Amino acid sequence: MAKQFLTRKGIEFDEIRIDIDPTKRQEMMGKSRQRTVPQIFINNDAIGGYTDLIALEKTNRLDGLLAQS
């Protein structure tokens, strides 16, 4: 759902498949302190998962974060 939302909004993103790259899994867990996916990062800052992404959108803060990148 996160990928669909970002695509609809016209936001480019990099998808990192942690299921096929164990080193990336460890890196994600170290940065986000989370084990669940997706973990979304903006400007190298962990913002959380899909519900956190949508919360940023609903509070009109997402575009501001994206403008900083």
C-alpha cells in the first residue's frame, strides 16, 4: 500500500528488498529499531511504516519533509 500511495502521489522511491538481502535487513533494523516492513525513510530518517506515512500526509507534513530531500 505504501508503494501504491507514493506512486499515486508521484514520489520516486527506492525499494530495498530485505527478504533477499540479509545485510540490508540488519541495516534497516539498526536504523529504524523495527523488524516490520515496510520501513520508510525520508532524508535517511526513519519515519515508520505505512500508517505513519499516511499520518504525515493527513497532517500536511509529508510534502514539507519531501521538499527537504
